Amino acid sequence: MALLDKIKDLLGKNPDQVNKVIDKAGSAAKGKFAGHEDKIDQAVNKVKDVTGGANPPAGGTTPPAGGTTPPAGGEATPGTPPQG
């Protein structure tokens, strides 16, 4: 278990470098396995999830804390005019 603990420690200290290596590996795989880009992207994202290096949401920033998630079930947020 000491080796696994050491790996986790290094991953936590260098998340930017870890992401660069994961992205490079994904790009290399895409070059070798043309036509499977979607599966390679899924694998890259899975690895980033495991290592804690997942990309932020599409907006480029992490949403602020404090309940900005919309209500479940597709209901409109109170005070928001109906769309349609």
C-alpha cells in the first residue's frame, strides 16, 4: 500500500502536470486509433475523474456554492418567467 499512497500524494501535488500527461496520452491514442475518438475521450475523462483532474464545466469555471443548481424535474426556478 505504500506505493499507492505515494502515487496518490504525487497526483495531489501536481494536478496540472497530471492533466497534461493524460491529455497527451489521449492525443497519442487518437493518432493510433482513428475513428475511436469518442471512446478515447470517454476513457480520458474517466481517468481524470479517478485522479481528481476532471475539467471544469463548459463555462470554464466551477459554479459557485450556494444553491445555483436548478430544481429537479425541469421545474422553473421561482421568479423566472415561463419559457415557450
